[in-house]
Amino acid sequence: MEAEIPTPENRTMAMLCHLLSFSGYVIPIPLVAVIAPLILWSMKKEESEFIDHHGRESINFQLSILIYVTIGVVLICAYVGFLLLPAIGAFAIVMPIIAAVKANQGEWYRYPLCIRFF
């Protein structure tokens, strides 16, 4: 998997796969944090194994966060969600930034606590 040495363009596209998840904070469209990286990944995944890896990681992470937030909302009834949701929010902001930096440096990053759908 890690045989390819990413070009600067591939590193930039991989970084964008992670940073596009922040579009959900700017554009008020449901699931845009998943859809935006999905569009870039689907257009560029054939060009590079590196972009394919980071695109999959970004989408899997965003879907995992969606599941974690849903669980947190349900757990509000047990008052656990009030503690869990801010932690998930901070995790959802910090981890894509770390992943984007790692992608820009040419590293094959994998998110922690991520459910692998793809």
C-alpha cells in the first residue's frame, strides 16, 4: 500500500480530501461534510493510490463521526450525551487538521477510532 511516493499535486489533493470536511461548517447543506470529500475522492481516486487512501480515510471518518453524533444525541436522554457531544465535536475538528497536515507531508495517515466502511 505504501509503495507510491506521492507527488506534490497528489499530496495537495489528499490534503483537500480532509479539509473539505470543514465545508459542513460553512455550507448549510446536510451531509456536505461527507459529500464534498466524496466528490473529490471519486474524481481523483484513479489517479493515485495515495489520494485513494486519504479519500477513503476522510469519508470513513466523517461517516464515523455522523454515527458517533447520532449516538451522542440519543444519550442526551441519559445525560451522557451532554459530555460526549462536545468531545466528539473537538475530535471532529482536530483530527482532520492532523490528517491534512500528514497528507501534505506525504504520510499515509489513518484516523483513530474510525469505522472502516470502504
